[in-house]
Amino acid sequence: MKKYGVDNVMANASNQKPQDVYFFCTCLVDLFVPEAGLDAVALLEREGVRVHFPEDQTCCGQPAYTSGQPEEALAVARQQLDLFPEPWPIVLPSGSCAGMMRHHYPTMFKGTADAAKAEAVAGRVWELSEFLVRSLNFNRPDCGQSCSVALHTSCSARRETGALSATRSLIQGLEGVSLKVQEHESECCGFGGMFSVRHPEISGGIVRDKVASIAACETDALITGDCGCMLNITGHAAKIGRPLNGKHLATFLLERTGGKTAAEGKL
């Protein structure tokens, strides 16, 4: 089966910095953490990239797909295929959704009339951090005070995109930021979309371990590129009285490099 990993996306990318990209914000960001999407757009535009936001975008289809409902997932995913007519990169502020579109669309649509279209879309999908590093060569001076952070990379982002190495590279490029590796860094946060609904006891046990591991680092913030994970981790931390300062990578990068974030009312 054809793979759509980082190497395949890189092979389809030009050596020249792209002038235009599509932005697929994901339904979770749109509904729950819109500032993360706005800050991601601000980062891209500040690098001289024109960002195009298809107004008809909805969900990538992952919730239905991982719930064992392939037909429903296919119907939702099919609505996204015609949103990207130009051969521009498709950038997502979520490794989970990027992994879904890059790896699973070709399998889902195999044997259908939309197979070629799905493969073409999959081959242009980028998770935000890998796009910043590998396509835009993001490198801006750190304007913030000294701080320490812990990193959480979602399971999908870690295994299906280049988000882990790219995000580490971006954080380590900030002179005043110290990255502390949490003991359970490679482990799931327990969210897993519908997994947390179907198996709440297991999910709760996983997130308890994750929160304890991050809290033990005694950092100033938790940085992640997936808002679902961030909401799950910070929500549990607040519930047990150990609040964590969670930030999406886009917001953290923007504020550290002198940009105005959505929370500051500038977007």
C-alpha cells in the first residue's frame, strides 16, 4: 500500500517557499480553541504566505472512522475533497487530523471514483510544525522571558507525521525556552476521541499518569500541537487541583517571537 508519510509530502514539495496554502482548521479547533487556528494563520502570514480558508470545510471524518463507521466517515471525508482545487499545500494545526487525511484517505477511497482525488489531497497535507520547519525554515529570534516547557505530541502526530521532531526543533530554537522531557512523553493522553467516551475508566487512568508526569517537570507551560489532547490534559489537571498552563504550539510560537496572539484581541 502506498504510504503518505513525511517523505512523500516532501517529495511533492517545491524547494521554493510556497506563496499560497490552504488552511484546514479542524472542527475541534473551530469549535473549542479558535484562537489556536487564528494564531496558526498569523504565523503563516507573517512568513509571507497567503492563507486560503475554504469556507465549506467541516470535519476530516476521523471520529466516524475510528468508531468503526466507514461509510459515515467516507461521506464526511468526501465533502472535503473538492475544497482544495489549486495544487497548494494543505496545512493543519493538528497532527491527528493531518494523519487522518494523509494516511487514511487513500485507503478509505480505494476503489471508488474519488480515489485519485483523495490520493492527490493526501499527498499535499502538512501538519503545522513540520510545514514551518521543512517548508518555511521558520527561524525567528525569541523575544520572551526565560521559561521551561513540557511537550505532548498526540499519538497520531507522533506516528503519522513529522510533528515530534519538528516541534522539538521549533521549541529548541527559542533561546529562552528550556524543554523538559516528561517521563510519559511518548504515551497517550487518554483522549483518543471516542475512546475516552467508550472506555472512560481506562482513559481516566491514562490521563492521570500523564498529568502527574507533566506536573513533576514543574514547567511554566505544556505545549502541544493537538487541541484535543490539550483540553483533555488541562481539563483533568484542573479537576484534581493541579492546573496546567496548556498552549497550542502556534500560540506559543507567536507570542515568543513578538507576534500578537488572538487572545490579545489583535486578530
